[in-house]
Amino acid sequence: MANSRSGESVIERVVRVLETFSAERTVQTASEIGRRAQLPSSTAHRLVEELVASGILERDEEQRVRLGMHLWELALRGSTALRLRQAALPHMERVQSAIREHTQLAVLEQEEALFLERLSHPDAGANITRVAGRLPLHASSSGLVLLAHADPGLRERVLAAPLRSLGPGTITDPQLLRRVLAGIRRSGHVVAPGSVEGVSTGVAVPIRDAGSVIAALSVVLPRASDPAAAVRALSDAAVRIEEELRATRV
Amino acid sequence: MANSRSGESVIERVVRVLETFSAERTVQTASEIGRRAQLPSSTAHRLVEELVASGILERDEEQRVRLGMHLWELALRGSTALRLRQAALPHMERVQSAIREHTQLAVLEQEEALFLERLSHPDAGANITRVAGRLPLHASSSGLVLLAHADPGLRERVLAAPLRSLGPGTITDPQLLRRVLAGIRRSGHVVAPGSVEGVSTGVAVPIRDAGSVIAALSVVLPRASDPAAAVRALSDAAVRIEEELRATRV
């Protein structure tokens, strides 16, 4: 429906427009959007105009646009991400006050770990993840937990592809990665030193709903820390989040 | 661009589709969406098909759809709502551990208070607001703060319209409301007993960025509580959030 001459639909072009926004680029002109989304300038201007009219984008006094509050509202109001995040948040806060570093919640999305929430202590160490940011499945403690419990087809695709190194501890050997994933399924957690950054260790556990792993809960510790308390705090929190999810299942 | 015979654009119809989802309705069939969005069934099915292809919606095994994680990611990743919420969250947590009830962050959106965040103590009292939910400006402590600092045109529109009663303490007399709003601008906070629900009292303060009030920070207390500690905790938090916003201004 409503395809352009290039055969691309309006919806695909809208997604491309929205994809030009990022944490580093929250405000743009229609021309910048057109260039970054590789759309003809007139198309970009018309699309931006319509998106502003519907509240998806908002325009400021300098004719630049940003993502609209109405988009935020539409995306969250009925979302299962919000349900999971609301179930998890009080228990993430408990982990956070015990461990006092970074506590994160991630889901599998398009073969990467997508972070839904992150709580950080003011004095916590390094951590590059952010809310609505992503990390590779093989190169983050959350990703490793999600990959360990992903369907076998996805797991084999990741194992067959080049395993890019992010930190000095990223597992780039597929045979070793396969053993680590089996170990995660056995032990119920992972401790991944240096998989994202040399200075830190990720610790993660799975969260299940209706029998399947739907998320990973993790903390990021300074590299030298003993992970035992974090494993305990995360495992306790996961049990409680799973109870919450059972109580609120739709 | 790409208008239907009814003159409505694809983007307007997509917004109508997304608006059929809510906290109570996270999963729907394409036919239900069509009925609720008042779209012809064939149009609804085609739109849903395209939205699934682009990750805006996700389909489950029973051919029902829900809001997609990719929509969540697109809406949050570059959003100013996320920037505000990330700046506010650590300070909301501090209010939360001091007051142990509900702590909320709201912005003005389409003449209502839209709630961006809510933290709740497990033993906290009644509270009907939720994340991505809305309340009328005149009938919530957050709304009153936002209205007090809104541009005069909006304020006069609200004062001229019928002021619907939500709780026994909702201010429905425009002259009284005008005095209360002036009082909020003078004192820097509002204590609103029973404005939403008879059993609770909302307490709220403004948050400023670049000289303008951009949000309200509030707590919901049981009706009989003394609001003094809440006013202090909220005012302290607002100062700190404003510092954070100054440090991260784009």
C-alpha cells in the first residue's frame, strides 16, 4: 500500500527517518534527516511535516525536530517491554542497593542484546551500555545468557559468523563459546570478565516467563571484584521477577 | 503523500493503529485493530502486515500482534524524554527511599500530564497513575504544577473549559484554580489533597531546564500524612535534577 516509485512503503521510510535519531543525535533538521535516511530532500520534508502533524516528531523554534512525546507514549503504553520492566524495576533497585554498581535488564532483539533498563550508582565504574542501546550477543554477559537460551538456529548462526572482539575477554573462538554457553545453561549464570571492556566484569542470569528465557538481568562490576555476591543478588531478584511476571501474565 | 481515498495519510492511520494498544490491551488480532481504529478490514490487515515487516509490531504464534521491541527502541533511543528520565531517576530513587510511597515524573503533553516514570514502594498506598498514563492538568498535583507554569494561552483554555471532578478534592471552580496556580508559582510547590483520589494527597514541584518548567516531580501520600518531608525531598531532588540537566544539555 502507498508505495513510492522505489517500491518502498511509507512505513519503511518512516522507520528510516526514526532510525536517524540516536542518543548522540536527538535534534535534526529535515534536510539532515533526508541525507542520513538517504531520502530525496522533498520526500524528507513532506514526511517530517506529516510526522510533526501526528505528534511522532516535535518541531522547535529553530525548525529542528526531535522525537515526540506522543511517539514515546504510543511505544510504551501497551508494550510488553514496559510490563517486563515494571515487574523488574523494584527488584533491580534491590540488587542496586546491595551491589552499588550498574544493574541492567536486556532482551534479545534482532540478534543483539537490547537494554531495557539500567540503574547506576553514582560511584560505579565504567559501563558503556545505555537504555535502548545494544551489545552483541557473544560480547556481553547479558548477551551470553540470552544466546545460551536462544533457539538453536539463532545460536548456530551466531557461532558460524565472525565473532568480533569488543574487550580483551570477548570470546572469539566458536568452540570455546559453545562450551561457555553450555556452562551457562548448567550453572544458571555467567561471569564474563572483560567481554565488553577490559576494566569490568559482567555477571548475568536469565529471567523466565511461561517456561522460556525472555530477558537477562546483569550487573557490571570493576574487574577485580568478587562476583559471588552479585550472582546471589541477581539469582534472588530473578526468582522474584519471575513471580511478578506470573502474577501479571496476560 | 500517499493519502487514501478518505484523504487520511498512511502515517495518520499508523498512529490510529498504535493508539488501539493500551496497558489493558497489549495483544490484538488485525481484525480487532481494524474495528477499534475504524479502518476497513483489508486496510487493517495490510497495515498490520507492513508494521510487522518493519518491526513496529510483532506477531505471536496465534497470529495476534503486539507492539514491537523495535518500536520501543526507536521511540526511546534518541528521545528527550529518556534524557530527562535518566537525569531524574537517581534523584527519584533518593526521594523514594526517604518517603517510601510513590514518586513520579510527568511532562505536559497535549494539554494533559503524561507520566514518564513512577517508582512505588511495595507497601505504598493507592495510586492510579502509571508510566505512559495521563491525568488532567487541573486534577493531579503534577498537572497543577505544569499548568501553573504553562504558557498563558493554554492556562486560559483550561480555565475556560469545564473542570471535571476526579476526586473529592479536585478544584472545579476556575476562580479558585486561578488562585491555586498563582500560589504554586509563588511557593514553588503544591499540596493537593484528594485531587485524584479521596484517599491520597499529591505533592509536586516543578523541574526547570534552560529557564522553563519542563516537568513536574511528585509523590503520592496517604491522605493523612504530613506533606512537609515530601516537599523538602522533592525540592532537593528538583535542584539536583536541574544540575544534571545543565550538565547534559544538548
